Amino acid sequence: MQNLTFFNNIPRHFSLFLFAFLINFTNFAIMLVKTEAIVLHSLKYGESKLIVDLFTRESGRLSCIVGIPKTGRGRLKKQYFQPLSLLDVECDIRPNVQLQKLCDARLLHPFSTLTVEPVKISISLFLAEFLYHALRGEQQPDTGMFDYMKHSLLWLDEAKTGYANFHLAFLIHLSRFLGVGLLRSMTQEGEGLFFDLREGEYCDVPPLHQEFLRPEEASRIKNMLRMDYQNMHLFRLSHTDRNRCLDVILAYYRLHLPAFPELKSLPVLQALFA
């Protein structure tokens, strides 16, 4: 009762000040988060800082400011923030702040081939650019998608042969996490029909727009969508067929993800496995 009497006796103007202070304090309260993260992109900022875009397991997508010591003796190393690096990070996350502060980071799994083999480097740069744009709206955590991406990168790092179709399988199965459903849409009953890329469904006659596949191509692409990491080496695709399949997948994503751009790394990837 004494506590209630105390608050009742606080002047009204002071109560309003206290309320405003508590709201402001809540907005800027620090939440220390430790989580696994995948590097999507990094950009030099000033002389000794990086702006790093991460996709984290516990907090979704984050943009962080990272201080990099010039001497190279600090805990944070510039090489940690190469595209698709797998990290354990510690961040001070504050609501309504655009750039979070990354306090600590260490390599979760140092890659053995992904950063040294030219073909895998080209695949990695393409996937990093794709994910940087595709995950733009993923502000909430999605542990299933994170685990899928992590597993995929570890698989590619360990693969010695048979990964020419890796980027196709990766993009196909990622679609279910992003809610665009390429795999689900094209594996519905639709033999001998046109496939409308805009609507994500089969149709008896070609739609009035140009974003569709004719029956023979729809059937061929549908067969390619059955590939996964275990069986993709069995799909003997020509250079032309592989690139056409990639064009179709990217066209589908571009139609279903807002403001998805043309990818600068695409021509390099298309030149592989000729």
C-alpha cells in the first residue's frame, strides 16, 4: 500500500516525463545476441570499418557495422567477412536502429575449397549476390532456411565432383522457404500444358503476356526440378540446357520477389561447365 501511495503522489508532469523516459529507454535497450550467421555482402566504410549484411539463425537478416583494426591483431579479421562465410557472431541489437554493432565474430566452419577453387568461387559469388537480394525482406528468423543454406554450403565445400548443377538444385529448393513455390507449382499435374510463370500454374492456352513456357519446355524444366544434391550428377545437361534452366528459375524469382534485379555475377556463372 505504501508503494501505491508513493506513485499516486508523484506530480502529473513528472509521471509523464518518467513514462516518456521508459519508452525511450526501451527503444534503445541493448539486446546481446549470440547466433550463427552467413555473410551475404560486405562494404568498406571509412578507413577501418565494414558494413556487413548477415543472415542469422536467431535474428534473420541484419546489417552491422564492424570495426577492423588496421594492425590485424584484433579479434575481428577482414577475411571473416568474405561472401558466404559461416560465422559465430555476437551483436548488440537495438530496435529501430539501421546498423547494429557487431561485437565479436569467429569462423564457425573454415572452408577448405569454397574460397580457393575458381569454379566454386564463381558459384559462391553468384549465390551470395542472389541471396543478398532475395533475402532483403527476411527480417524475422527462419531457422529452417538458415539450416538449409548452411547444409548446402558445407555440402558444396566437401564435394569433389558432380556439382555442375549445384546452383540449380540450391535455387529450386530455396523457393519453398521464400514462399514462391517454384518446385510445388511446376510439379503439379500439367503434362502437355503451358506453364504461366507469373501465376505459377499450368494453363491450356498461352497467356496474353510473354512470361510462360511452351509445353515441350515446361515438361523438360519440370523434369530438371526433380534434382537434389544426391541425384543431380545423374542429370546430364548440356551447357545450353543448364543455362536455360537457370534463366527460367531466375525469371520466376524476378516475377515473384519485389524489385529483384539482374545479377552482375550471372555471366561468369553461365560461362562455367561449357
